[in-house]
Amino acid sequence: MVNSINFLLLLSLLAFAPFCHCEEKNEGYLYPQFYDSSCPRAQEIVQSVVAKAVAKEPRMAASLLRLHFHDCFVKGCDASVLLDSSGTIISEKRSNPNRDSARGFEVIDEIKSAIEKECSHTVSCADILALAARDSTVLTGGPNWEVPLGRRDSLGASISGSNNNIPAPNNTFQTILTKFKLKGLDIVDLVALSGSHTIGDSRCTSFRQRLYNQTGNGKADFTLDQQYAAELRTSCPRSGGDQNLFVLDFVTPLKFDNFYYKNLLANKGLLSSDEILLTKNQESADLVRKYAERNDLFFEQFAKSMVKMGNITPLTGSRGEIRKNCRKINK
């Protein structure tokens, strides 16, 4: 009788436990209400600073979204991407995917400073990145979702992880899919999260190969609309102009919508890593068509995949720390 009562009590406790499908198994889990008591205005502060930054420079929304992505794919979502080089730490900002392109660090600094004044040593930089990514999406017209919280900040960085783990514009489809699978993400997550390229810019150096020498024969990528390629060549020459910027979605560059997928169907995806979603795999091509047709399905899956990505090996419990300054570990 006692055993059955204990069993029923356990079931009732489990029924009210916050659900999380994160990879953390021993020291805690992530859940949206994590700061409700310790820093109730945390999310409001993040949203306010992000809104001000995006109003000042619309491109910042894509930059903040990308920071969270580049953080999670290296050592998990632990704010390692925010660390500057110091002592034994070599900053991930120096890696190939981040050098000359990762940005938004000052916005994160401003958020952290405002939150420290409100509730010192409470909210992690990793959680700030996750919230800023969500708010950037919403502010540009994209979907909303509850962000599971409770991450802690790393005590180090990994420039090798940044160089090797983050998908590159010229990677093959299989290489990119493998990089996603190694993080617990699948082909649906790959296609949905690639939809973040509905906002933001890319540098000439990231797609020049497609315009001039895609397969080593000195010709443009045959999967790229040739009129579009000619337009791109006017500002992305064969040499020089590496940092010239081009919108990833030329139809609605500042609006988070499904035109990214519609552009792929018209052979006007800017990056090779975009177009191969349509040309190199039947399952991903089917998903591209589905999201091009149904913006609501894209939004629904993007939100799910962002939560899933945000749950990549977070530091919780007593692991890591809550940095006072997102650029350096605590003394």
C-alpha cells in the first residue's frame, strides 16, 4: 500500500515537472520560467535593447540570430562565441566563419549591462543570446516561441570547433547534414533553420566561387539563374570586393518570411549551401517546396528547431558560471 502511494505521488510530481528535451541529463534542465523569481524583467530588458538596436540598424536582427547559431554549434549554447582572447583563451571571433562577419557583440554588451543593474550575477550571456535570437526573429515578422532558460556560461572557447563545426557556404550537402546530425539536429531542422537566411546579408567572398568557377571549369554554377548571376557579378568581381554585402533574400530582405524558399525554387538562392537544399537531396527539396507554399508550416517548424538547437549541450547546475562581462570569464 505504501509503495503504491509513493508511486502515485511520484507520478503526480512528474506530471507537473517542466518538460524539456535538452541533452542535459544530470544537473538541471532548461525551462522558460527560470528567471521568473530571480530576475522577472530579464526578458523585457532583452526585448527592449534588441528592439532599439534593430530600429537603428535593421541588419542587426540577422546578426544576433546568427550569433546564437554560431554559439550553439561550438561546445553547445554556452556563450563561448562572446569571449575575447585573453590568457589561455583564443577567441572564436578569429575563426573563419566569424572573422570579419560575426557582429552584434556591442548589443549583447548593452543587454548584459542593463540586466546586471537590474539583477546582478543572475542571467547568463548564453540565455541572453537565445532570447536576443528569438526577439530578432519576432521583430522582423517571424514566429514567436517560449525560450527554455537556465543555461550557464562557458569558461573557455574553441577556435578549432568554430572552424570545423559551423556549416560553411561551400560545404557539400552531406557535410552540412553531418554537422547538423553531430549536434542532434536532423534534415528537417537543417532546412527550417536555413530559412533564417530570409533576413540578413552575405559577403561577396562567401559566394564568389558560384559566379566564376563553381566546378573548376571557370564557369558559373549552372544551378544559379544566369541573369541573377550576371547582376551579382556587377558588385562581386572576380577579385577584390571581398566584403561587399548582398542581401540573402532579394525580394523581402528585411522581413522574416518564406521568400527564401521561393527564391530557391527560382534558382536564386545566394549561397551554394542554400541552393543545394533543392538540388542535392530529395527529402530536403520536398521540404523547400512545402515551406515555399506554406509560410505557417515554415514558422511552426522554425520555432521548434530553434528550441531544439538552443538545447544543444547547455551548461546547467554548478557547471560553468554566470559571467558579469560577456567578453571575459570572471576573475
